[in-house]
Amino acid sequence: MIDDEQEAMGLVKRMKACLPIFTYPSKEFVSLLKKRNISLKVDQLLEIIDTDYLGDEGGVVCSLKFPFATEEKYVVSLTHLRLLRNHPLATDIRKYQIRRVRNLAQQ
């Protein structure tokens, strides 16, 4: 088991109550987008406009709004985002990210 489902669902519920949430993309996410010819920088703010839990396989995922128009909708794992440090959920989200990445590595 990668996630504690109740804990993850609780985090999703708290995140939904705070939407939109501003975040930065990870280097890995920026690299993936570059391969799709989408130019994004690690210091560009994105908006999380929705969130959901996709079970152990998908974890907590976020629907994003970019600072520019895109034809596609993007849903990305919460582990590929960096929340602003002053956000009220920043500590809880960071704990979730660390625990999920650690548990995935152990699988």
C-alpha cells in the first residue's frame, strides 16, 4: 500500500476547500512539457483548479490552469508540484509528497 487512503482523501477535501491553489511546476514536469513543445519555467505560477484521489496507482492528482492558453487540459500528480511555502496546507502537502515518493521507491 502506497498511500493511506483516508489521509489522502482528507488532504483532497482540504485542498478543494482552498481552491484555487497557486503552485510551481517541478523540474521533471517542465522537462516533460518541453518534449511536447510547451515552454514552461520552474518559476512560473500555475493554478490548481481541481484535485482528486486516484487510489494507490495515481495518488492525489491536480487539474492545472497555466498562465497562458493551452489546447490540452493537464492533470498531474501532486508530487510534481511545489506549493508556495506560505500556503496553509504547504506542510501537509509536503509530508504527503515525501511519504508517497518514499513508498513508491520502496515498491
